[in-house]
Amino acid sequence: MHGSVETIRPDGTPILLRVRPWSRRPAPPWMAILAVLVSAASLLPLGFVIGVTIQTGWATASAMIFRPRVGELMVNTVLLVIATVPISAVLATALAWLTERTDLPAARLWSWLAVAPLAVPAFVQSYAWISLIPSLHGLGAGVLISVLAYFPFLYLPISAAMRRLDPGLEDAAASLGHSPARVFFRIVLPQLRLAILGGALLVALHLLAEYGLYAMIRFDTFTTAIVEQFQSTFNGPAANMLAGVLVMCCLLLLTLEAGLRGRERYARVGSGAAMRARPLRLGRAAWPCLLLPLLVAFLSLGVPALTLARWLIAGGAEIWDLGSIGLALGQTLFLALAGAALATMAAIPMAWLSIRRPGRLQRLLEGCNYIVGSLPGVVVALALVTITVRVALPLYQTLFTILVAYALMFLPRALISLRASMAQAPVELEQAAASLGRRPIHVLWSVTMRLAAPGAAASMALVSLGVFNELTATQMLAPNGTRTLAMAFWSLSGEIDYAAAAPYALIMVLFSMPLTWLLYVQSRRSAGR
Amino acid sequence: MKLSLPLLASVATFALGLIAAPVAANAQSADGIVVYNAQHESLTQAWADAFTAETGIKVTLRNGSDTELGNQIVQEGAASSADVFLTENSPAMALVDAAGLFAPLDAATLAQVPDNFRPADGKWTGIAARSTVFAYDKTKLSEDQLPKSLLDLADPSWKGRWAASPGGADFQAIVAALLELKGEEATAAWLKAMKENFTAYKGNSTAMKAVNAGQIEGAVIYHYYWFGDQAKTGENSKNVALHYFRNQDPGAFVSISGGGVLASSKHPEEAQAFVKWIAGKGGQDILKTGTSFEYAVGKGADSNPKLVPLADLQAPKVEPSTLDSKKVTDLMTAAGIL
């Protein structure tokens, strides 16, 4: 049994056993086994893409992949990414600098407003813009709406990094005669590299995965094309091959980010602690500087708010079909909570291993989850549909399958929050519990998880936020009779009944707000303020 | 070894949940029928509500598009949870029929619908119909500038001037009719020219809205989108007029929406009753009085009086069971439209 030590030989002579330190013991096998199982499950979608390509045969596959349409989609997708990501990065950096490093009036408010757009699902953002300017379409519109919907993913890490910067370096550079602009580009920006790259990767992956936003403004990407093929052929070979290309794009992004990130780190050595940066006095420039956060808040939050208000007023009491709305809300909440619970439970072994037993196995497993977490929902759903309908029919169209899809898609979110708070649970308490004869599973439950409860809660919140606004995978996998808020919204806005769709959009935004707030608070806390 | 109660309780709840979930999902169908519905949700919901009110049989919908659900049923085979399949167009019905998955419909159901609105094998029946139209911006185009035939839209003079929703089953049904009437070579050539000329919209409503907003001169859609919008606010169709191609042109194609009962249904009686009800007086009356504006096809059933009578449309004769959805998506994929 784990944790017990035999001190007496069968013949009665006592012996002394040296107990190896806790941290060097091999992981309890069941923990490792669980983690391996979760990772193996999470590799299903990748295996599916490879399997289907082999099954299709190279001749058909290459005919499906190397055709002009795929070229068009590739150009669209690449242009979207290379236009949206840098614009978002510049915008987010400027906003972060203004809110964190200057005495901009009401900086806290602007900081929250720079995160709040995350509460507006991307397809609702698109719906808001298309009702405001019906002729919006194509790349330009795609870039505009994508920036507004996703720049907070860059703002969050960049502003957190800015709060932690050691102003000593900047002071030193300034004292050597560098101009403020030069200090910013030579000293501040390089220190933000990791934050910018991480955020940029997240934004780029969202751009590849999003369906609703681009379908509404008639901009074709791989994801919209896959959904269109799915609607014409269910899981036909063309859809599967497009999914394969999309997966390659995601992997390319991951590699690119890992390559650019490099191994350099900036750290302070020597005695003392970094002092808090003095905010730059904007003086008269404060007023023109206010224009930027004001404009961004208006475009990213004001436009959706105005549009929703307009449709809600135009629709009047008629659009509040409480029966259908209540049912959709209930189903959505249930899926969100169940999905969050499953994702969090699945993340426990992984998070525990990475804190208590870091090593080669753990790094490998974590890599797997990371890759799968980067796959678009449409690919995960396509994989699960095909696998369940062909091999695991009893699981087909069940609640279980859709929850597994959510867990796969949102596992990295769960992992990050859980790991952070598990790291704060002292290992000594686990040892004490074990030495008192508690079984490992009991130790995990009554000590580790109890201390990590805030992290588990944050993980649940983040995953439910994702599930709450999920559209593509839910549509493809949900059991018969399911109608979530996002599905109802999508179906109504597809019939251009924008007024009837408004209550669903409103509820999605209202429920996402507190979760986004949590995200915001968490990011500030992680930066120590 | 001791396990704490909360741990046990939570593990038990979770495991129970996992087991109960599929059961619960199937329970929906235990006391009613599951309909794979590719028709407009609002229309089928109206049918289902009235049917349930009359018979007490519960109806659960799974919504999707024609060929998506058709291909899904084919993949699911005998394990499909669907009892009834309803579509907007015929090709998906033909697909499921060709896979041998439909049960023969009751003779009483077939007797309610004229021969020309259902396939000869009696495996499914027409439940409604819709006509292809060219919805155009009447502020930009006069009647003599309109295309005489659907085929004219392949002409370079129409480059950048017309729209369609190629991902939708509606447009794909029109292409299926073209394929049936003019053959593969002509259809492939037409699609190639279409790729050059047309602008893709997602959904027929959106295409009509774009015509109304002056973004594009015309769109190949079905008739009822215009009537539906006129009946509401008219906000998205006030500048739009409908052009019927007539003269047995491929563009005058009248598409038949189908309904059938799956051979694998575990509730065949209820499923047969539902299809019979839709094709009968109750279902057809909803087409006449409701907001769908689709044509009624039942014997002696009248369509909404606002519509151009079906008999005046001079539609080409197309046998619905021959429409080939797979060939159409293959051709459209090859043309780079999908």
C-alpha cells in the first residue's frame, strides 16, 4: 500500500528503510494511468483526421485537398490571420500601456471595458454589426469584427505583464539618454514578447475555429466551408479533408509560436524587489488619449448594446416567448455546468502530475492536450460524429458524447486554472494526511482538491463560459430535441428574424458578464494587484 | 479503507449522470416520435403542435438541412433514432429511399396526394411545394431586362449581378433539376460559369435581403421568402419583385418537400399517423393559413390565395425520385462553389 513502510522482517529482525523524498517517488500509477487515458481520448480527433485520410486514399484525398477552392479558403484564412493578429496586438498594447502605465482618468474602468467584449459571443458581435451596416462583408468586415471580438485575449496577458515590469530597467535606459519612445521599443516591448505571442496564438486559433461570425458576413474560411460541406453531405470526404487541412494550419501556428517564443527570459537578479512603476503623467495629452479606449469601447460594446436595444424595442413583448426561451436557457445551463464538471474532473490527474510529478511523461501528455485544445470545435465534432456513428453507436447522439466534446475542447482552460491553485496546496499537508493512513484518492479529495477549490471553481467558470456560447459542435453533436440559446439564436437570425433572436443574444451576454468579470479579476490577482 | 461521503456521493452522481444521460435522451422518444426535420423549424413546429394537440402523440424535432440529415440517416442505418424524415426538397428523400431505409406509406396517406407530387414507389410523399423564382431589385431592373431562362445567368453579361445560397439544399435541388433536365455536361458548364458570375450568400433570406438593400440585382431563391417577409413587415422585400421563369424552363422548377417513415422506426403507427396528418387536411390547412407560404399539394387542398396558382407556373416535368443530391454536391465541389 502506498505510503506504508515495512519495518520488521518476517523473521522478526528490525530493519531501517530509507524513505525517498516524496517528490522523487514515481507517480501513483493510477494517477498516471488516468492522465494517459484522458490524453489518449483527447488524441481521438487527431487520430480521426489521419485515419480518414488513409481510408479516403491518396488519390481522392489529394483531389479534395489540392483544388482551387481550398486555395481560395487558404488565402482567405491566411489574410484574416495576418491582418487581424497584428492590429489586435497593437491595439491591445496601446490600451494596456494607457491603462497600466499612465495616469489616464478612470483607468480601472477602461481596463475592465477592454476585457468586457469577451462577454459578447463573436457571432452576436457579427449580428450587431450586420444589422447596423447590412452591406458589411468580406475580408475587411471580417478583420474589423474579429479585432473587436478577440483583442481582449491579447489585452489580458499584455496588461498583466505590464503591471509586473520592473521600472528599474526603464530608468536605467532613460538615464543612459534614451528617448521615451526608444525606451518603450528597446526595453518594454521585448519584455512583453511572451505575453504578446501567447495572446496572438490564442487569437489566431480563435480565428481559425470561428464559424458564426464569418458565416454572417459571408466570409469563407476553412471552418465555414467545413460546416457547409457538413450541411450538404453530413460527414462526406470533402468535409473531412478540409478538416485535415485546418488541423495542419493549427499545428503550424503552434510550431510558429513555440519557435518565436524561444528560451530567453527576463528576470531581475540581485537584492530587493522591483518597485511599482510610476504612472506616466499624461497632462494635457490625457484627453486625446482617452479617445482610444472610448472608441474601442464604443465599437466593441456600444454597437452590440445599441443593436440589441434596437431589436428588443422593435420586437416588443411579442419576442419574449418565455416557454422556448426558458427551455433553451435551462438546457444551456445544464450543458455548461455538466461540461465544466467533466472538463475539470478530466483535468485533475493532469494538473496533479504537472505539479507533483513533473517529468517527461507529464510534458508529453500536456503537449497532447495542448494540441487538441487548439483544434476547432468543428473538427472535434466531426471526429466524434464519425467515430460514434461508425464504431460506438450506443454513444451516438448522447449527452455523454457532447460533454466529451466540450471536455476535449476546453481541457486546456480547465488545466490552467486548476494547476495554478494546486501549486499553492502545500505538499506537506498531503504527506501528513498520507502518514495518517489516508488512501491517496482520499488525500487528493480531502486535502489537495479542497485547497485547490478556488482553482476548480475558476476552471468550471471558464469552461462554462466556453460551452455557454458554443454553436458548431453543439449543433452537430447534441441529442435530439436539444435547442440551446446559441442554436436558437442562430436559427432565428438565419431566417433574418433579428428581433426574435435578440432575447437569446441578450441572455447569452448577461450570463457571460459575471464569468468575464471573474476572468478579469483573476488576471489582476495573478499580477499581484 | 474509508471513503468520505461527499466523495462517494459525487462519484455516484456523476456515474449515474453518465448512465442516465443516454437513457434520458432515448426517453424522449420512448413516449413519442422523433422527426428529423429539414423543413423550416417554424412550419414543422406548427404541424407538430397541432398534431400533438389532436392525437396526444409527442413529437421531438432534430433540426438540420436536407442532405445533412439525409446522409445522416443513411450512415445511421437501422440504428437511426428517426421515426419520420421531413425535407424541404426531394433529393434528400431520394437519397434515403435509394438506401432502402423507408417503410412503405399507408395507402390512405398516398391517396391524399396526387400522383405528380409523389414518387411512384410509394415510399414517401410530397407534403408541400415551392417554386424557383428570380427575386430582383425592381428599382434597378425592368421586366425586359430579366433573364428569360435560368441558363442565361451563365452569360458573362450577368457577371457580378446575381446571388444564390449554394450551401443550402434549396439551391442544390434547383441544380439537381437542371442536371435531370439538361444532363451532366451542360450542368457542369453552367456551374463553372456560375462560379464566375454569382455572389454567394448564406441562406435565401439573406440573399433576398441583399437584393432589397441594393447590394445585388437579383437572386435565385424560392418564392415564399418574399411572401413571408411581405406578411411580416416587408422591411426586407419592399424593393424586391419576383420573376417566374415559366415555359418549362429549369428555372421554373417546382420543388417537392417530402415526408416519409423510416423502416427502422420503433413507433411505426405513430410515425405513419404523423405523415398522414401532414399530407391530409390538418397539415395542408396550416400551409394555407399559416405564415409559411409554401404551396399545399394535397388533393383538393388550397394554397394561400396570395400565391400565383401552382397550375400557372408552367413548371418542367421532373420525376422527384430521380434527383441526385450526391452528384450535385460533387459537381458543385468540382466547380469550386462548395
